[in-house]
Amino acid sequence: MSSENTNKATTWRPFIIWGLLITLIWFCYHFGINYFYPDPAISGQFGDKYGALNTLFSGLAFAAFIYTIHLQREDLRLTRTELQKSADAHQKTVEHLETQRMENTEMQRISILPEWRLSSDPKNHHINQLSIELTLIRANCRYKAFESDDFQPIQLPFWERSFMKDEKLNGVISSKKSFKEMRNLNGATFTIKYYDVAERLYFQKFKINDSGLFEADRPQLLKNY
């Protein structure tokens, strides 16, 4: 508050000083004429001679008026700029909050999705076959299909059946590679497709990593379904 008062005092100070100075000049001019030219006729002629001062001061007053309008326009421009910045900042805040809300909604949706956990070890394969054990760790779902470019199912349900939470899906999958190629399964993948309780189709991908172990991706909604 005191800073604002100081700024106001600083703004008005030049006008006060110039007002007092002009008033002082006017008084000096008036009394000087009466002192040096006591005869009214002579003082009148002198006043007419310097009457152009009125025009000068009128011009200065008009110039000051124009300058005041310029300052007001500049203040309005700065005000509009600040308002635009505030509006932009508000819009960015709204967009950030909306993005955060969507991310929270997506995380909440994912947290209640059916998700499978694979507990098999591909290192313990027999010839070119792998025994897999998938455990449904969240919610319920209806199994749909097994898909892979690297494996084919040997003992997996080929029909659509329902699974409850913590229920296991056991089966055997076979590599589509030759026995020699089976020595390196790095990057091999398979996908499980399933429906949630709302009959939305999801898929979850499993891949063999550099350590020779399966790692699971997050469940994802099948967009084109």
C-alpha cells in the first residue's frame, strides 16, 4: 500500500512543481509590469506587445492535453497486454488441470482393469515347447484368444470362457522357430485378448527380454474393436 502511495506522489510531483512555477511567473509578470510601468496606458501597450504569451501557453496546454491522451492510451495498451497474459495463463492452467484429470481417470481405469501375470520361465522350456501359467490378478474377464507370430498354442482354451480374479490359466505354447533357433528367444512375444465385465475388448502383450524372462505390458483397449 505504501509503495502504491509513493508511486502516486511521484507521478503528481512534476505537475505540482510546474503549476507552482507557472503561478510564480504569472505573479512576477503582473507585479513587475505594475512596478516598471505604473501608467496604465503604457502598461497596456506592453501587455499587448507580449500578448503572444497567451497563445504560447494555450499551445502548451493543448500539447499537454495531447500528451495526457497518449499516456492514457499507453496505459490501456499495457492493461490489455496484462489481461491477455492473465487469460493465457488461466487457459494453460485449465488445460493442465484437464490433462491431469484425464491422466488420473486413465490411471484409475487401468487400476481396475483385468490384468494377467505370467509366472512361467522360458528358460525351462522342453524342446520347443513352453509351459505357461497366467494368473488373473485384477477383476474378472472373459478369455478370447491367444495370438503370436512367434508361438502357437498347444494346450490353451480355444473357446471364450470366463475367469475370476486369482484364477489361473495353464497351458502349453510351442515356438514357431526351429529347434536351433529356440536357443535365442529374445524378443519373442505373444498376446492375450480378453473382455472385461463391460464387454470391452482388451489385449495384453508378453515379451521375452534380454535376460530370457517374460515381461508383461499394461493392458490396453483394442481401439479398432
